[in-house]
Amino acid sequence: GDKKWSEILSRLTFLLREANEDTCTKVNPYEAEYCRISEEFCEKYGEWGEKLLTDEEKAEAKKTGSHPVYLPHHMPEYKEICELYSEEEHKLNAYREQCKNEALELFSKWFYSVGF
């Protein structure tokens, strides 16, 4: 019984760690490149792409106080890495959600168990 209980607790611990973004063992392999291009984009075009605004958009911004926001994925040279990064983030989120759900099911199943 002790061995089985230890296995259950180990699995539960693993799943809870995997469910947490900060402790998950899986990482986005495109993160470093995505961070690099984000910094490059900000240097070239401004944090929100202000340097990409057309004269018409600038005039409209003066009237309304707001302007379009441009991000790296709007630029052809960054589009591919942004898409790869985003797809991988969706996969990681699904994996962490699956781990959370499995952990909660395991916790619920064994919550009242005091022995085998």
C-alpha cells in the first residue's frame, strides 16, 4: 500500500508542477528567437510600431488620441517565427491544462482514501 500511495503522490506532484507555467519541464523552443525579434522590432519601429504610422494615421491619432498598434507579427520578416511561437504556445497551454485536469481528477479520486 505504501508503495502505491507513494506512486500516486509522485504522479500528482509531477502533474501539478507540469501544470504550472513556471515549473513545467516543456518549453517553447522558439522563445529566445521570439524575444530577440521583439526587441529588434521595438528598436526599429517603436514599442507599439509608432514609427510605422502613416501620415493619415498620425493625423487621426491627433484627433482621437489613439492609433493603430503594430506588432512583430504584422511584419513579413517576423511573421514566420511569430506563427511558430504562437502555435507552440497553444500546444504548451493545452499540455498544462491536460496536466491540471489529470491532477485534479487524481486528487478527487484519492481524496478520502486512507489506505488500500
